[in-house]
Amino acid sequence: MLENKVAVVTGAAKGIGRAIAFALASEGAMVIVNYRGSHSQAEETVKEIEAAGGKAEAYPCDVAGGPAVEAFFSDILNRYGRVDILVNNAGVTRDGLLMRMSDEDWDQVLDANLKGAFHCCKWAAKAMLKQKSGRIVNIASVSGVMGNAGQANYSASKAGLIGLTKSAARELSSRGITVNAVAPGFIETDMTAKLSDRVKEAATGQIPLGRFGNPEDIAAAVAFLASDQAGYITGQVLCVDGGMAM
Ligand code: NAI
């Protein structure tokens, strides 16, 4: 159970982040629903968590910006006094073949997916080191584990996130902080809704369990890694992908 714990979930207004926010709140955590963009969507998520008996607050912050993330965590610490769980879920795709990929597409993906997680790890770890406890879960991807044609920027960001996970796990372990990654396969969200039927069919053919996953499949794995029961697991990458990357 996560009673009296404060959890930050980035990019949590919709999709996988929203399901993670729900799962942590249903275990009793106070969840900061971080978002960039639509306030109404984040507010909606908070209202639904509250209607289900949970505690949550919507909080805007573009995690790609260093000073903004520092201010975000310092405000949370001032108001709640602690940060127990950080889930780096915010992510974007700008797919395209390597030969045609622009610097802008590369930078946008690396900034949101990798630099954003670096910023959040840095400021959350500061609080967790003082507390001598904490759980960080980074949402990587099967693309970061196996590579994926058309996703050089995205795969690099997610493989980088796995490296960040392992280094942070080694640095923070002596203070009782665990850092792990969850690597989702194809999950039904807005991110995959834009794929063509042909691509979806080809992807399904590569999944031993024969179907796309749903956001709750990822949320369950994250909730476990965020729990006290997972205290002896650190630096790991848990693939939740229907068997794709085995
Ligand atoms: P989504 O597009 O529905 O949600 C991503 C959220 O992140 C959006 O709400 C977006 O506004 C937010 N976000 C993006 N950049 C941000 C920033 N700089 N600061 C704050 N928020 C930001 O996508 P989905 O599918 O829910 O993805 C969640 C995570 O799971 C991402 O990291 C994604 O890469 C990862 N993932 C998703 C897979 C899938 O099949 N849907 C597969 C593997 C990984």
C-alpha cells in the first residue's frame, strides 16, 4: 500500500501516464498529475481519481526545461514535504527514416524523453536522498531494447533512458532508493492510434501474445516496482510487451 506517499507521474493527463496515476492513487498515494498542454484533460484525470476515492492534483510543467523542473519539485517539496515515487512517463515520437530525420525531430524527442527524465531524476533524487528512501520508475520502450526502423531518435532516447536508469540505480542504491525501467511494447493509446492498419497488423504479428497491451498492463508493473515489496529490485528493465523482446 502507498498510504502517505507522494508520487509524481509525468505526462499523466492521458494514456499510460493516466493509468499509472490511477493505479498509484488507488493504492493510497497522493499523485501529482504532471502535464504539458491541455489543462482540462489533466483536470479530468484528477476528478476521476478523486471520484474513485483517491488523492491527486494537476500540475503543469514541461519536463524538457531544467529551471522549470527545479521550480516544480521545489514547490511540491514546500507543499507536501516529500517525494516518494517518481514515474518518468512523459514522451513523444517524431518518427521518420534516419536519412530524412531533421535535427529538430531528433532534439524534440531527446529533450522530452531523455533530458526530461534526467531533470526529474535529479530533483526528485535530491529529496529522496534526504529521506533515505524512494522509488524511480522510467518508462522506456521495446524500441529502446530492440531498436525500430523509423524511430532512430525515439529508440536512442529510450535506450539512453535505460542507461540513465542503471547509472542512477548504482548511484542511489546506498540510500535505499531504487531505480528501474518498464519497457512497454505496443500499447493502445493515442501514440499508437496514429499508426496505419498495415503497421498495426505487422506489429501484432511480432507479438507472441498476439495483441496490443492496454495502459493498465503497464500501470500494474509500475505500481509493483513503486511498492515496498519491490525493495530488492533495482537497475532492472521489465519488458511488458506480450513477449516481443524475449
Ligand atoms: P501519449 O501521447 O498518450 O501520452 C504522453 C504524454 O506525455 C502526453 O500527455 C504528453 O503531453 C506528455 N508529454 C510529452 N512531452 C512532455 C513534456 N516535455 N513535459 C510534460 N509532459 C509531456 O502516449 P502514451 O502511449 O501514453 O506514452 C506514455 C509513455 O509510454 C511515453 O514515454 C512513451 O514513449 C511510452 N511508450 C508507449 C508505448 C505505446 O505503445 N503507447 C510503447 C512504448 C513506450
